[in-house]
Amino acid sequence: DGHKLRTDPAVVMDGVQKFLGVSQYYNYSQALMFDPQKGFWCQLLDGGKTKCLGKSKGRKYPAMDVESRTFLSRYYKDHNIELSKLFYRLGLPLPAWLREELQKVMR
């Protein structure tokens, strides 16, 4: 879930490690810190300093226009339905973005 990755990356990365069965666990909660000035998560270095991505990373983008959003929703509708079936078969919860997208296109 891309939104969850941006808002709580440590939790998402913990889930990825568990899913992959990583035996040498890396604690992202201790390795990342939110930088309110930059508006995104940065690597936490020794001594409490942070190392953040460059100026061209982590930008905010303008909202997508309605016509483009509608086109993409229709174009990916069948793929998103199949993806939701895969999540169901695997016993995994639907990501929020997929649930919302399917609710929009199934109306």
C-alpha cells in the first residue's frame, strides 16, 4: 500500500520482511525518522543526525484531472478485479487504494 509506505514505512517494511521470511530482521523503526521540514522519512544516522533524499525526491504532485482518472479507472478495472481475487485467494486484506478504486468503478 503506497499510502501506508509514505505514512508509516517501518510498519510496511516489517510486513515485507515477515512475508519474505527474512531471518536477519532489520529494525526500520530505529533506522528511520520523520523530518517535518522535508515532509518525509529519512535515514537516521549515528548521533541522531538524518540523511534525507535530495531536493528532487519526495515532491508533491498536482491532483490528477477527472478525465485522466476516469480513463485509468476504466482501463485497469478488469486487472484490479483480478488483483482483488488474488488477494482473496491468498487470504490477504485488500489495500485501501484497491478497495476504494473497486467501489468507484463497480457503481
